[in-house]
Amino acid sequence: MGRWETKAETHLLTLLKDGEKVIRTADGFYGKKAALMALTDRRVLIICGEPWKLRSRDKMELVEIPLQYIGTVETGQAGLHIVLAIRSRTGAFSLKLIGDARAEASMWPNWILEAQGNMVA
């Protein structure tokens, strides 16, 4: 599951649909919010705002990008950060990678495109 603690993993598992499998996870920042990105066999999920730490007035943000909608995936440098950029039919999304995900940055485009190619119709 990655480096995230039990509460984050539990929250992610509640978002999965029947039979959906998590392939990889990454820690990062989406805008200024801490985020967990999960690559599944159906979609990319970005969970923002550390929902396991939020107060009741705060809102969690969830981005869902179906794999079949993804056009391009690339990594690049933005100042001191390594950014994973995903462009899809639903918009463009950027995640600043941290921790292990930063070290694996060059592999993320391949992993996402591989998952996209392995989708069952």
C-alpha cells in the first residue's frame, strides 16, 4: 500500500469499487494539500486534505480519473519538486511527488500506461 498509515489505507479501501485492485500508491501534494494518489486497475484516485485528520468543517477533495480517459502522463521538474502531470478528457492534474514516489518518478508514467493497456473491456 505504500508508506501511508492505517487510517489512510482504510479510507482508500472504502473508495474502491467491487473487485477493483490497487496497483500502486504515492504520497504528494495536490495544490497545497497533502494527497494520496492511488493507481488502480480502473482509475487514478487523488485523495486530498488528509481526510483522517480533518475537522468536521473541512472538506476532503477527491479526484477520479478513469484510465480510459487518460491521454498523456509525464513527469517533470517544477522548481524543487518533481511533478507527475496527467492529462485526460476530464482535465489536467498535477501531483508534486514526495518520499518513495519521488524516487520512482520516472516509472509512474509507465505504470499508469501499463495499467491502461491491461484494462479489461
